[in-house]
Amino acid sequence: MEVLRRSSVFAAEVMEVFDRSPTDKELVSQAKALCRDYINSRLIRAGVSWSKPEHNIPVPGGKLAEVSSILLRLGDELEYIRPNVYRNIARQLNISLHSETVVTDAFLAVAAQIFTAGITWGKVVSLYAVAAGLAVDCVRHAQPAMVHTIVDCLGEFVRKTLVTWLKRRGGWADITKCVVNTDPSLRSHWLVAAVCSFGHFLKAIFFVLLPER
């Protein structure tokens, strides 16, 4: 099953930015490409087919493909530790998947809470896991168009909240440092960062469920 189509030309253009300092626009474009790839992986794993795939949708290639692979590996570890956190997102948030406004507002509320106490790669991976979990819910509930909404929403959040942080680290390739060394102490550092993200995510669920005052 191919949910999101590949575009080698776009991938080549995106990869050029790794040879220089990426612009805000390029970082956001990469964030969205990574999100599509992450969601695609989770849809395949869930055995969910998408009836309306979008043509000419780019996915990571070259160095960005390596970033995507690492993002997925870290996501696997994160989701393995707390599988229930990243499944049935819509039910946990008690939201309807038929309203674009409801879905985007809920996702942005969760995203904001995840990063309340600062930015780490563990929290970035958690953000992608939430987006993918919500996308799986949308497709399962016959709302495949919402996948594009979620990708765009994540891109907008990255633009407003994460771009400066990403620039300081030289871009998305910095995430590769999370796995270049198998030293147990570094693995422990990753797990601590990831566990911190769980707390913020669970707080976000309660935040979204709170009635308006």
C-alpha cells in the first residue's frame, strides 16, 4: 500500500539545504515531509488503507531519508514504552473527527502543552507520534482528508515554535546525534527526555478536556 506518493525531484531540492543553513521555509517543508513519512509508516503498520491518496506528495530522500528513519526508530521506542498514550488519540481527547477546526485546535493544544517546559528531541518525536496517532484515527473513521490538515497543522506549529530551535542546531539532521553512539548513558538520556514528553502529553489531554470558563 502506498499512501503518500514519492517525488524524487522535490526530495532532491529539499536535500540541498543540508549543505547550507536552512531557511525557515525549508525547515517547515522538511517538517511536513517528515510528518507525511511518519504518518505513512503508522498507517501501514496499522493496516489502514487510504482511499484518496494525494498525487505528487513528496517524501524524504537522501539525507532527509536518514533523518526520517531515525525519527521513526525513536518513535518506535517511544511508542513501545507507552503504547496506550499514542493510540486512540481522538478518544482520549474526546473529540469529533468530522470538524477540521476541532481536530486542529485539539492537536495544537496538545502540541503547546508538550513543549510548555522547553524543547527536546524527545518531545519533537512525541509530537510526531501524536500527529500519526491522530491521523490513523482519522483514516479509520473515514476522514482521510484530515491527514493533510494534520500535516499542515504540524508544519504551522513548527514554523511558530520550533524553527528557531532547529536553526540553532543546524536543522533536522541534528536528531541523528540521538543514535550515533550506543553508550548506555546516552540511551538513558534519550529515555529521560522521552518520559518527560509523556507527562506533558497527558497534561495536554486534561487541558483539552477542561470545559471552557
